[in-house]
Amino acid sequence: MSSKVRDYEKLAGDIIAAVGGKDNISEAAHCATRLRLVLKETTADAKEKVSAMAGVITVVESGGQFQVVIGTHVTDVYKVAAEMLHLENSEDGSKASKGIAAAVIGAISGCVSPIVYVLAACGLLQGALIIATALYPDVVDNTTFQVLTYMSWTPFTYLPVLIALAGSKYFKVDTLLAVLCCCALVNPSWGEIAGRIAAGEPLTFMMLPLAETTYTSTVLPPIIVLALLVYVERFFKRHMPEVLQPIFVPLCSYLIMVPATLLVVGPITSGVAHGLSTAFQAFYTHLPWLCAMVFGAFWQVFVIFGVHWTFVPIFLTEFEQVGFSTLQAFCGIAVCAQVGAVFGVWFKSKSKKTKGVAMSAGLTGLFGITEPTIYGITLPLKKPFICACIASAAGSLAASFFGTLYYAFAGLAGLLTVPNAYNAANPTSLTGAAIGTAIALVGAFVLVQLVGFEEKVEEPVLEEKEALPALPFELASPIKGEVKPLSACKDLAFASGAMGKGVVIEPTEGKVYAPCDGQVMMLFETLHAIGLKSENGAELLIHVGLDTVKLNGQGFKAYVQGGDSVKKGDLLIEFDIDFIEEKGLSVTTPMVITNADNYVDFIPSTGNHLSGDKVLDIIPA
């Protein structure tokens, strides 16, 4: 696995250059872990070049997309790439050149993947409420519980609106117009009209019969609306005087798209989604053991090829139709099988590097994100991936005997979403989910121990006899504040150690000083992070705040630039704590050693510290 991402601008630029430059890229999007590019032409060596880059886990070509698997920092890379590409101004209709299957996969991925974390967060909230109901049945009468319940359902009720926000960027249509059209679909007034139609009242629009279809919690109708809005909006922009466009392009597009959806698009797409959902439910009803084994065994294969997003509309339609999903539980079991396999590799491997990658990937996998697990460990080693698929099939098979279902949507199914299987009317469902998950986790771990895997043996580097052993050294606190263990950081990428070893600081003063003598290797354009290399060879990343890249440099002032030499105690950056917190962001500052594999131990000194106080002892290998 390649080294960790530190310079997002360089990585984005290198990827663009390797795939043939920005003129060869017609679309760019991202999901939880992948930068998804649509190329006009794919050069023979592009995949090999990009795969070898520092910060890239692997490259997958699927669904007409050149998918660069980066991990949890893909959003930062995408933001830089989007600025370089200026794709929002392009009208190159590359979507038309793709096959239908590739276009469908790309559209669903581009519209759904950006909002998956929101859905996952509320899915976890629903799981917590399910547990509360099971333990304290009377809690349902509590007003606090009722407020939390409607909060947990909010993103699903207004799902078309969220899809409009994300999908407008993918389809390159006016965001507010897209949101307006989709808001009309979930307007309570339409729900009342649809209810009257369902009750038998024949209602029409301009003498055409209206259908009883409703659109809350739907995926396909808003995606089709956005796909058609591209052409409607473009038509009026090309044929309408520019002075009239600000008002009449939205008006005309709105008057066409909403009725067209209510009359034609909505009923057809909802019918397709309901048909697919019914087919999968029938498969599970008649052959639950086979459905479970097939889905459990191949779910992570779907992830490899990036087609797993096409199942999201089916999952959501299941919840809309019957209030539960027959398949999502098996997704969670498959995820846990990969986690079990990667922890099995961690336990069995004799390579310090493999152990480090396996541990960080496994911790990430516990939260439902398996790309680092798959591409970093199990797939390259081959046998662990197969072990995980076998264990997942066995766990899913066991769960099917208990009638396991998911009663709350899991945006990122995994260990944390097991409670979503609880339902008082189906008490064995949760039991099956727990047993199936345990079989997958433990089974994959044990299979890896039995089957083993081949890994490259790390040959020891023989030092010259005259060479002196490297001595321990220390780093000072770059900021005045409370120093905590890195595991206390709320950002999983730092807390898990995936970015390196170190500490996290809660600042009480908005100044960053050099923690050692060394050189500035990189200063982020947004001034929120700085990379240093100490005289001892340690590579440091000081990341001021969490998600502060969103501020685009506001509230920050730099006193150094890339290439500068610095002495311990030199002022590097000033930041406005009050301004950052007013923007709703955290000033929690991780300081990590990004080349941590070169060292055997890190001894933090926690508590309140002034800048310049020792906070980390580093023991070289």
C-alpha cells in the first residue's frame, strides 16, 4: 500500500497528468473513498502510473469510470482536482458516449454517494432508538424520544431534496432549480392529492390523469428528473434572450419538469424500483438460504467493481414498501467478514508494515468503509479476500435461518448497524444478525490463520559496522493547550493512526510554533496544515482544526512557506480560534509523524503544556 496523502494539490495534479491531462477528463466525482473520473480515452499505462502514486490505494476501472481509490481523504483531493479541471463550465456530453449500464451506475453513484454519510448518521440514530425501545418500551411516549425519531427519519423523508443537492453537481444543472423541482415532489400538498387519488378520486392535470405515486424516500425519480433537467435547462438557455433567462429559465423548466414527473417519470421509475424490490423480496422469501449466501459472498465483489451503489434504490424502496430490507443485513455481515480477515492478517503477519496497514484498515472497516481493507490488504494478498467471502456466505446463511431483516436503513452497514435488525414483532431477527456477524468476523479470522497468505519478506537492512545507532529525540508542543492521546481525536483518520502516530492538542492560543529544527516541506494553500521534516528525519504533519480546509484560508496567517528552514520555536502559523469556532468547526489540532513506520515507539506527554514544552519522545528503529 502506498504512503499516506500529505500534499493533496500535488496528488490531484499528478493524477490528472497521468490520465492524459484535464482535456482528457470529461467528468469528475467522488464517493466515500474513490475519485471517480470519466476519461475520453484511457492510455495503456494510466492505471499503473496512478496506482503507484503516494496516497493512492489502487485503481479500479468499472462502469465506464476510472476509479482512483484514495481512502478517507478523497474529498480533499477531489476539491483540488475540481478547481484544476473547471468541469462545471464544460458541456461535453460524455455521458451519452457511455453504455446504458455505465451511465446508470455513474448517475446513481454521483447522486447518492455524496450523501451516504448523512444517511449513515441517521441510520445509526435509528439503531440507537431501536435499542432504547427494546430496553424501555414506555420511552415511545417520551417527547424527547419522539423528537429524535422524526429527526432520524428527516433525510429519508426529504431524500429527493438531498439527491438534488448532490446530483446537481454531477449533472451540472442549476442547484436551486434542481432543489425546487424535487421540493415540489415531497411537498405535503402533493401527498394529500395522491391520497385522494389512492382513495378512488379521479384527478387530472390539464385533462391528463395523475397517478397516486408519492416521492418521499425515493431515489430513481429525482435522479431521472435531474437527468432530464439538463436538456430542458440547456434548451431554454440557448433559445431565450439572455436578459430573460434569470427568471424565465427557472420558471419554464419548473413548469415542465414537475408535471412531467407527476404524470410520466415518477410512475414509471417508481414502478421499476418497486418491481426490483419485489423481485429481491420474492427471491429471499422462496430461497432465503440461497439469497443470503449469494448476496453475502458477492457483496464485496460488487464493491470492487463499484456497482454496489445500484442497490441503494432497491434498499430504500424496500423500506418504503414494507418497512424493512431483506438484503442490508447481509451487506453488514460481508463488511464484518472483511474486517475479520484483515485482523487475521494483522495477527498472523510478521511484517511490521503489513501489521500497521491492517490495523488502521480494520478500524476503518468497523465503521462500514471497506475499500482500505479490500485494496490495502485482503485483495492484494488474495487468500484473505476469499476467506472473507466464504465467511460472509456462512454468516449470511446462518442469519437467514433466523429471518434476519434490517428495520432501519444503514448508510454504511457494518458492526455498528447490527441493532438495526431488532424488531419486537420479529425477535429472532437481531439474534440472527448477531450470530451471522460473529460467524463472519471470527470465521474470516480463523480461516486466514488456517489458509495463510504469501507476503513479501522484509529483508533487514545491514548497517555499516562504523555506523552509530540512531538516538531517541523529542518534539515540543507546537501550540499552547491541552495535549491528549491521538486516539482522543474525533477525526477517525487521525484517531485510528491511519495518518501516523502522535498527539492531539486542544489549543488555548492561536499560534503554531516549530516543534523542532527542520524544514518546511509543504504549506497547504488553505494555510490550515503544514508539513515539516525534522533534522532527525521525522516527517510531521500539523493539522490545525478539523475540516478547517472548508475555510479556504480565512482565519489563518502563515509566516513561512514551502522550503523554508526553521528553528524550534519559530512562529509558523497564526489562527483565529473564535472565528473558526463561530463557523461551527473544531480547532482540535493533531500533530502526527507520517513516516511512523521508521520508528519503534512514541511516548506522549499529555496534559496542559505551553508551546515549546516536550510532548512526544520518539524512539528510532
